[in-house]
Amino acid sequence: GQQLNQSPQSMFIQEGEDVSMNCTSSSIFNTWLWYKQDPGEGPVLLIALYKAGELTSNGRLTAQFGITRKDSFLNISASIPSDVGIYFCAGHPGGGADGLTFGKGTHLIIQP
Amino acid sequence: DAGVTQSPTHLIKTRGQHVTLRCSPISGHKSVSWYQQVLGQGPQFIFQYYEKEERGRGNFPDRFSARQFPNYSSELNVNALLLGDSALYLCASSRTGGFNYGYTFGSGTRLTVV
């Protein structure tokens, strides 16, 4: 099945550094979402974006919905140890019948 | 309030067997969606049910089927299991059909096919 192009695949950073990851699609989406998944758990929603060009923050997290509606990025500022995990982007085309299309994930590893 | 509840949490099956996975949505949520997450990949959409009817289906073979009960709980059934069916199966519930902000995932059922 289709998966979004998410990069980077993994990141090794120092605590306190800023993080940036992005996601692109060949299809247009009406909603872009960013999730975090910890081991043994389901994805947890971090930020939802509903309008092209929208920039939304949630604490140290900031995400933007690309103008073309085919891309999105997520930034994490001043990373802390609990930010470790796998981050997924997901898109929804709108309407009632479709599920979410996910990226392959970015594995964030923070070195003390 | 209880979140999305899935059972069992883990199970091991043999190739060719059948499996049934269960999901109880958040109280007040009438839609349930199922996803398959193979190790190292993002979740893939399998089905969406709303008000006991199938509303959407992903690109999965007919070996996969599901249903939703009057209390809005749901079952995912997989027949003739293959090794490639080994995955984390996630259920998500929402108040209405389609995606909306209240779309919440459960912790999943880890299926291993040997």
C-alpha cells in the first residue's frame, strides 16, 4: 500500500538540540497529522493541520501544512530525553470513507 | 474514561489458521478503523466501520474481514494466515465516520504467525 515519503529515517541528536523532519506525498491531502509512537503502544496524536499553509504549535513542537497540500514538516525545539520515539506523519484526503496514509516513520534517538 | 481497548495484547498462530482480534471503542464513539503495522513501517489502513456498516476498505486481500456490533465494538478476522500477516494490528475509534480530531488509537494486538 501507499506510504508517504518521510525523512530522515533516523536521527541521532544531543539533548537540547532542535529537530526537523518532513513528509511528502504524490497525492493531495486535506489534513496532515503528526503522531508519536512509543514501544508497545499505539500512535498518539501530536499535531493536526487542516488548512494549506497552516502553522501550528503544541509546546515545543511546531508543524506546518505545505501550500501545495502535498507536504508537511515537524520541528521539535530543545529536545529532551522523553522525546525519544518514532514520529509518523499521516495524511487524510477528506471525506468519510478513507483511512489515514502514514509515512514510514522517523526514529529519534537522543544522546545524553 | 477508558481509551480504546484491544484484545488480546499478544498471540501466536500457525500458518493456515484463523484469528479474531477484538476492539472496544471509546464510549460514545461510533466508528472503528483497523490498521496493520508491520515492523519498521507505518500503519496501513485495512477497514473502517461506522454504525455497523463498512465505510472504507484498504488494499488488503479477502482473507481479511471485519464487523461491528450494536454496541460499536468490532472484530477483525484473518483467515488462512501467512507469515507476512505477522504485525501489530491497531484499532482506532472516532465519534463519527471518517477522520476527525477525536480519532484515537488503541495499543494494538501483536500477532506472530509461525
